[in-house]
Amino acid sequence: MKRLIRLAGLSFYARHGAYRHERQDGQPFTVDLEISYRAKDGSDRLADALDYRAVYAVVARTMEGEPVRLIEAMAERIGRDVLDAFSLVDRVVVRVRKPWAPLGGLSEHTEAESVHER
């Protein structure tokens, strides 16, 4: 059986970005995940499911890790790390949003999406 879960609006303050001030001062980021995984039919046991807290811990470790310049690279890194950490996961879609991207004008956010499958 396949299950699909979504973790939305995971918020982090991290030091990623193309400009020195972004990497020095840090800024907020938001991460959304859509994860498809294999599960036992009809099971209601945590042991048979994907532990959301463990997924959050992987994302947090990645966001707080080595800085990247592009949110595209961060989305890819998170996707790879989730697949590596959880053998039950078949597919993960990662969206990383940066609310204050230096575009030269106002915007709600910029967003990068990465899709990873086994």
C-alpha cells in the first residue's frame, strides 16, 4: 500500500544565499514536503509508518548544515537526504521558499521545487 503525507510550512532561519549578507546574517526559509511511502495495509501503528518527527529532524539538519547559494540546491539536498534516511520512501517532492529574495522589487517569496524518486 502507498501512503502520501505532506509536511507544510516547516520554518527555519538559516545562512543560505548568493550574497555575503545573506550568508552572514541569515534569513527565514520555509520547506514543504510531499512524501510517498510504502506501508502495511490498514496499519495504525507508528512502527509501520513514516515518523514525521524523524523527517523533520533530517530536514532541520540539512537546513542548518553547510550553506548553499541557491534554494534549488537546498531543495535537491533535502530530497536526497530524505531518501537516504528512510527506506520506506519512494518519492519526495521538496519545495523551499525564501520570503525576502533580493529581486529588486517586492514579492511574496521565491520558490524552488525538487522531485526525487527511487
